[in-house]
Amino acid sequence: MLAFVFALCVALGAPPSQVEALAPRNAPALVAPVVTGPGKLTTRTFKSRAVPGKRRYLVWQPPLAQDARLPVVVFLHGLGGEGKDWFDPELGDLGPRLDRLMGPARGDAPGIAPFIAIAPDGDNGYWTDHLNQPAEGYGTLVDEVLADAARHLPIDLERAALVGVSMGGHGAMSVGLMHPQRYRAIVSMAGALFAEAPTHRPIYKRVWGFPADPAHWAKTSPIAILTRADPATLPPLWLGVGKADLDRFLDLNVAADALLTRRGIPHEFMLVEGGHTWTTWGKMFEAWLGWLDAKLR
């Protein structure tokens, strides 16, 4: 029922507060269903209002021994990427990782409960609604993807999470922190967590304006939100970055960790060897997947 209400509210343009008011909180942990084989990767398309036209997202779904609604994790790609990057064997290679980890612990695989992964295409829109551009609602697009998924997949919207890399790390934090009651957890790897509105790429000026609109920046910037938000209202956060990620991303994420620590906001922070690459982010996968598993049960 909740999935239907969420999808209907989004489709009709209802305020997010209506969705959140209908969502029961503190649901008890559920027994994980049994996974019976490797997951299947499919593609769905739908008609978007936020970014008008046909939009695509990939779905990775594990087969189960019995029917069950599963947690849903939305994976947001980086600048210049696509949703399929998460499942490309040369990039995220997420499918085989999930196949190995889902189910009971065995060998070196600790075992995590099954979930459905969805990975939308977000162009280079920074997963943020652009200032004064009604046809460029790339933050709202995430809501639409979840609404469409709820109509067609056995997902439990009470157990939703966001994961992103680079631009997608910004997007996961921005979307999740703007709607903290919708998400159990947020993971950002090498997120573009700018302390001030950036101007060194044309897309930044399109997202926030030039000079940046202070109200739009305050509303959508993860760091701006984290600076003022009540820590008790925020979902758990997991941040990671490569030690050689020198194109500002290392400094931005170290500063974000310091801010979260200073404000007493619960979070995990991981440094690994490597730069701004999928190889580096792959070193973090098992750590945040284990952390996320506890949040989605």
C-alpha cells in the first residue's frame, strides 16, 4: 500500500510531506528471504515529467525462494556516466559482487540480505533540480524512478537507500538529506561535496546559477544542509574517498568528515589507496555493503 501511495503522490504532483506523513516509521526488522541464484539485470523506461521524455533505469533483481518485498537501493552515476556503469564488468561490476555476497555467510563472503538495485540515467544533471529550469528536474527524477519502480517491482519503500559516486555522491547526499524520512541510509563515494557553489564547469552554473542563488544552494547543497540540520533527523551516512583523489575530492571529503564529526552526526568514513576511479571505489564496496545491510534489515 505504501508503495502505491508513494507512486500516486509523485505521479499527481502531491507534496512530499503527504508521502512522508503516510509512511510508518520504525518498522521492525524482517527475516531475509532466501536467494536461489544469480541476479537478473533488466532495463525499464518510463515517461518523465521532471526531465520531459522517456527515461531509462537498470534493475538488478535476485531470484527468491518465496515472494517478498525487498529493500531498494538507488545507484547514482558520476559526471559523464550512465546507470549501466554500475554493472559494467570494467567499471562497477556490481552484479557479480552482489551475487557473491547475498545470502548466508560462506567462505570470505559475510552474507547480506537481498535487495533490488536500480540505476537510473541522469545525464550530467548533477541529480539536482536546476535553478529556474522546469525541464531539468534531475533531483525530482530520482523520486520518479522510485515511483515507477514501486508500480512494477516488489520493493519495500520503507527500506530504501541511496548510493552514489562523484556527481552521484553529491546526488545521493542532496536527495537523501532533502528528504531524510524517505531513506534508511546514504552512501557517497568520492562525492562532489562542495563547501561553496562551484563555478569551474558550465553545469554548475546551470544547476545553481551564476552567481549562485543562495536559497537554491542552501536547499540542495549537502554541506549546507549538514551545517544546519538537526543531527537527530538525519539518516546514517557512509563516506569514502581515495587517498590519491587529488582533484579536490580528497579535500572535500576529509572536510565533510570533519564537519560531521564536529556536529556529532553519525557516519562512517573510509580512506583507501587510489584516485578518482572505479578501481578505487571497488575497494570500498564490501565495507559499505555490510554497513548498509544492517540499515536495511
